[in-house]
Amino acid sequence: DIQMTQSPSSLSASVGDRVTITCRTSQSIRIYLNWYQQKPGKAPRLLIYGASTLQNGVPSRFSGSGSGTDFTLTISSLQPEDFATYFCQQTSSSPTTFAHGTKVEIK
Amino acid sequence: EVRLVQSGPELKKPGESLKISCKGSGDSFTNYWIAWVRQVPGQGLEWMGIIFPDDSDATYNPSFQGHVTFSADKSLSSVYLQWHSLKASDTALYYCARQGEVHTSGSYDYWGQGTLVTVS
């Protein structure tokens, strides 16, 4: 199985901050990388697919980049509703695997 | 609007059987792959496998194969996750999720609300 390493595991930030989360895979997955947001007690929500394509309805302050083994999720200006846990997922090979997530907390 | 609605929380004893459901509405439910994803509270997400409701074709994660069974009833727009003999380690939140269109990199664009299974 492809191993996923996401960092940091948690971070504290203020409203308006630029936040960057990284995801690294154990082998190349081209651009088969997706990002999700999960709030407490809620199901994950798809933010970005194909490493950089914004899902319909997702604010443009979210962006994704990368290919191969290294990927980044960036929130350009953190908003109160963005405090949540973020997961990356690879869908290059089966079984699809998720990283353990990054919890974004209020500073 | 696409919605996936899952059955309610379950409290079971080790060794008991269980079947939970995920019912779809909206866009052609049976034409999309539906995955099952496990989340132990406070932990990450684990892919259990996936089923195509139209013909019940299924693929299992080897980590779960033999312990769970997926099924579907396309007349009810529903998929099911079943255990024949639960273990305490099956205690978790279980999500169904729809795999989106081909061009969306295999991502999961709609999720059920989750079913909490407690085995104790």
C-alpha cells in the first residue's frame, strides 16, 4: 500500500493567516491526490481533486499543488469556518489510502 | 441534490452480526461506485472497499476482506455493509461515500452522515 505522510499533524493559526499543509507519498502518484476537510461530528468534505482542481462550491482561498510524491494544500487567508482537520488521499493505486490528517486550531 | 443517508447508531456484542445501510437519492445512484470508509474516533480514515450498486461488483481492501461483506439493492438505491461476527476492534464510525465522475481523480464527492458502531 502507498504510505501517506502529512505534516504538520496540528497547527495553531489566526484568522487571516496563510496556512500550508504538506502531504508526501511513498511512491509517485502523479496527480492522483485529493484533499478533504472534516469538522467535528461531520463527514469529510471534498475540497480539491487531481492535486489542484477545486471542487464546486469550495472557496477560492483553498488551493492545491504538487505532483509525484509531494503535495501542498494552501489556505490563503484563514477564515473562522476553516478550523477543522484536513486529510489527503491518494487514488493512484488500490487500496486508496488517506493520511492521518492535520488539525488546524485557533491561535 | 445528491444525498447519502445512513442507518442509525448500533450497539452490539462481540460475535453478533450486523448490517448497516446507505441509501442514495438524487443523481443516478446506481451508476456510481460507493465506498465504505472506517474512522476510529479521533483517528484517520481507512478505505474498506467499494461497490457498484448496478451490478454489485465489489472490491475489498485486503485488510477487511473476509470480515465484512458489501451488498446492494438497486431497486432501493441502497448499499449495505455487513459483519457476521463483530469484534470489539470493529468499534468505529462507518461512512459511505460516492466516487465521483472519472475526471475527478477517484475522489469522493458525497458522503453519508456516518453510522457509529459500538461493539462491547
